[in-house]
Amino acid sequence: MSYTYEYPRPAVTVDCVVFGLDEEDLKVLLIQRGAEPFAGKWALPGGFVQMDESLEEAARRELEEEAGIRPSHLEQLYTFGAPGRDPRGRVITVAYFVLVKLSDYRPRASSDAREAAWFSVWDTPKLAFDHAEVLTTALQRLKGKVRYQPIGFELLPPKFTLTQLQRLYETVLERQLDKRNFRKKILAMDLLEELDEVEQDVSHRAARLYRFDHRKYKQLEKAGFNFEL
């Protein structure tokens, strides 16, 4: 026989901060809410956790339902539980941090979202709930983590140039990096596989393409290798 507690209990939601990278900008995926509260306002994709699913399962379900996204890189970010953060009542949200290759996804709104679209992280509309705080926390996590774990490669196409790789770090960290030092350091790690291929259909001199060796990194990580840029 099940027992129901008589005192009020908070509800639990998940919210997902999905980052993508284009040629010059770091993007975040937002959905336009189709229902109250904040109908018509932009927000992070997310929703209530169902009774029969884990937090991560809820996050993946909401991403697919609201924006058609099935991410490979998803990790828990932080828990936001300030009273009054949701006008519907006492709601605690567990935020997730998601990295995707922008070219792999053309957002499509579904479920209770009117629209889904990419926005520059530096120029977002006013967000519903406390999602501006959630986004700021996720951006701080990305800035810190990209320097000591190779998560940045999740934002790049499978084959990339060293210029694209450097631009990724400059975009996320919001500062210029010395080209010579950056290349010397990243190549010295011996984690990039140089391909017998160059860029196609470019107006400038075609650059060599590289691929990140995930298997080699995992082996080195087990041996105590420290990735740091």
C-alpha cells in the first residue's frame, strides 16, 4: 500500500542549455513558449519530470519533443530552486548543459513550443523564468571547462582546420589567442589526426583538415593525461 505525504511538495523540472557554434558566433537554442506562464516569451527548452523517468531521460525527452534534438554530449549543470522562480508554484529545476554541432540540427518546434531558433549567446531576447541566470551559469561552465577538457570538439564538424579550432576557443573565451603558441600547444598533445584532405570550395588557400582522436584521448586520460589550453 502506497503512502502519500500530507505536506506540500515541490515539483521538479529540467531545463537544457544547448550550445552550438557557427563560423563567427556561439549560439544557444531557445524555444518560444506556447502556453502560460510566459506564453510567447523565449525560454530554454525543458519541462516537468515524469514519475517514471530519470532526470537525464526527462532532459532528453524534452529536447526531442520541443526542438527535435538528440544530443550526444549532455551533462548536469546546476540545480536552481529559489522560491518564486516559477509563478505556477514551488518548482525546482535541474539544468543540463548540451553541446551540439550546429550544422546537424535545424530546430523544429513541436509539443508546447511555438518556435525554436538559434540566438547569439551575447544577444538573446529577455528570457522567461530565471533562464537568463541559467544561461549565464552554463556559459561560465563552458568557458571554464573548455580549457581543461576537450569538450570543444563537440561543437566542431568531424573534420576541421586548425583555424576553425582556434576560432572556437577565441569565440568561447572572448579573447584573441596567439596563433603560433596555440598551434604548438595543441599539436604537441598529439590528439589530432592529420588527414590527407584539405578544405573544399573556399576562396582562400585550402587548409589541411584534422580529426580529434577520441580513442587516444580516453587512453591518455586513464594514464593521467592533463588536457589544458
